[in-house]
Amino acid sequence: MVFYRTYRPQKISELDSADLRERLYSIFTKNFDTAHAYLFSGPKGLGKTSAARIVAKVINCEKHEKLKKAKLTEAEIEPDNKCWQCTSITSGTNFDVLEIDGASNRGIDEIRDLKEKINLLPGKAARKVYIIDEVHMLTSEAFNALLKTLEEPPAHAVFILCTTELHKVPQTIVSRCFRVDFKKATDEEIERSLLRIIKGESIKIEKQAISAIAKISDGSFRDAAKILEELSLTSGKKTITQDYVSEKFNTLGIELAIEQFINSLNTKDTKKGFEVVSKLAKQGIDFKFFIENLLEKFHLMLLGKLGVGPTLEDKFEISEIKTILELLAKAHSETKYAVLPQLPLELMIVEWSERAQSLEFRVQNSQGNQVAAGRLPSAGKLDSFYNDFINEVKVHNHLIAGVLRSCEIEQTNGSMQIIAISKFHKEKLEESKTFKILQDVAEALVGKKVKLDIILRPS
Ligand SMILES: [Zn+2]
């Protein structure tokens, strides 16, 4: 990933997507000082974070203080990349530009912290810039805090929210942002990004080889940079030819396919998963080998999660990894007798997406949007249902299970109510992490979305 990081675009004109350049120029020539929130959405590897840092520089570059104009030209908007603001943003040491990872457990604390400190003026910069990555992963509590801040942002604050899953971001937040959609890169745009690296590193490479890399990387700048880096490492000082790319691609292709496949499981993108499988089928790949590679990856992820091995990318919950491992093991054993070699893996994708849908926590629920009523258990079966429910929760957290034993369950109008005997218990169950577990388990047991409420028993 050295190439990708070293050759990140540093100003708008260096961004490789023509669409994106146009959009940013248009926003900033018209609204240089007015916008308080931007929402960057699109698939991984398209440079959303790089673009967010560029926007932070556009806003804070010291040259703008001298210009003092309401309307700026495209050239005037560009950061100079020389002043203290620009260079410290590039090196990640600017304390007025904060990057928050919505996917990390610290997300909620950071948002709470943000809410408290937002009114403090920036230290040295014109504006405080908050870049929130993977914003769709925030808990509903953090979303609410963020929404309150977005409703009345202080003049000195700007938010850049990034997401790979726009549909999971509440509409109330989307509607308050300038939206910038990142589209899959064209082959020409990928080639442009590769040329910057090729020039910078003085890599010897055939023109056709560059096109070949662009095709393999499937619209992702990050993948393209990674492939070029790998090829330049293995080719030594020789010129990278088109033949060399296709020769290496067989092994390189599998690595990439594994990554793309895992991403498709992570985003529950069934179509993308099928695309990867179909590409592999055309290459005549050994699916048993491919599945074994996947099993190994997820096994390592599991060990990492349990603290037995190194922590890997934190994309999946333990329960998800467990389900995926089971489904992969099943696909693996079926591969031997499959009429179509890719079929077991395709069925695995379908089954995963079905299970994931019933397990997935829907942020929208707690946002008060309408929730379709699931098949709630009939009154007579409610007790045994509650027992199953508690036992399942116990797997995740035995303390919560203990609290639940002191509660009662009821259902009305398609909603499930857990009746707590004390305010303390009610608050305990309503903590965002706990509530997520309760909701996930209830939905998994019912098999559909469930509206869940915690209420206090009338005294
Ligand atoms: Zn500057």
C-alpha cells in the first residue's frame, strides 16, 4: 500500500475522477464559505478519505486568508500545499482537522467528545474540520448526537462524512449535507492515477501493461496501485510487459478476488459476490482451493477477534465470522460433487445474505422509521420464546441475561416490549450496545425485523 499512500492526490486537480473534480470545483466556487457538511458516498478504494483531506486543505489553506473574496476561481480554490495548515493536514498532525472512524468502538465516545468540544474555537485554522469515516457504522446514539450538532453547527465547524453504504445513513443526516457521490473509476481514470506513480517511481512499463492493470483492478484506484506495486516489486529492474501482467495475474488475481469476495460478504452485496465468482469460473479456477483460502482468512480473523492471534481488519462481528466459517465449510465439502464447480460458493453467498438480513441491526428502527411487523410469537408461546431469547442473549453477555430474567415480556401491535422492574434495569438494557444485542437476537429468533421497546413496569 506504499504507492497508494505516497501518491495520494494532494489537490483537486490531482483527483483522478473527472466527475469528482467537477463536483468539488462547482461546490467551492459557489459556496466557498457557506457549507457546513459534506457527505461522500461510494464503494471502497475510490479515495474518499484522500478527497476529504483535500477539502480540509481547501477550507483552511492560509492563502485564502489573504484573498478575502467571496467568490473564488478554480485555481484560487486549490490548496498551495506549502503553508503550515496544508502540510500539517497532509502529515496528519493538524489538531483542527480530526478524523473519526465510525466503525471503531471509540466512535460513540468521540462523537460525545465532539459534541462537548464543538463550540470551542479552532486553535490555528480558520475552521475545525471533522472527517467521519464509515459514518453508517455509528450507533443510533452517536447518530442522534451528530444530528443535533448538524442542526445547529457553529460557524467554525465543517463536517465531512464518508460512507460506503449510503442507504444506512439516516435521511435526516443526508438531507443536511452536500452530497458527493463517488463512482467506480473508468479505465482511463485508473490509467491516469497509475501514470502518476509510474512517473514518480520511474517504473519501466509497456503502455498495454498499464491498460491491463486498469482492467484487472475493476474501477478501484486502491487495487490498481496495489497491483502496480506488486508487479514492480517482482519484476526487478525489467520492463513490465503485458505478458508479464497476465502471467502474474493468475496468482495476483486470486489475492484480489479473495479481497473482493470478502468485501462483498461484508457489504452483503450479493451481486458483487456473484461477479467475483463468475470471473473466477471463466478463468477456470479451482474453487476448492479458493474456498480453502477464504476459510484460512476467516479463521485468522476469528483468532484475532478472540485475542489469540494478531488483530486483523475489524469488519465482522464474531457471530458473523462464525456463520461465514460454517457456510464456507459446507460449500467446501460440497465442491467435490458439484455439477457446476461454482455452485456451492454461489449458494453460500445467497444463504449468507439471507441470514445477514435477518441479523442485521437496522439503524433506521431506532430513528423512528416505520418497521414492518415480524411474525411475533403467539401469546401461548411467549414464555418459551422469552426463555430462548434469554438463552441466546446469554451467549453474548451473561450479565444482560441476568437482568432479563428479572423482566417480563409482552407484545402489542407488532412491537415487542421488555418490561423492566426498575429504572436502573431499563437504562441498562437501553445502552446502545446492549440494545443492539437484544434487537439482533430478537430479529434472529423471529426471522424478521422487530420493533423492540424497553418500558418501565408501572408501580
Ligand atoms: Zn496552504
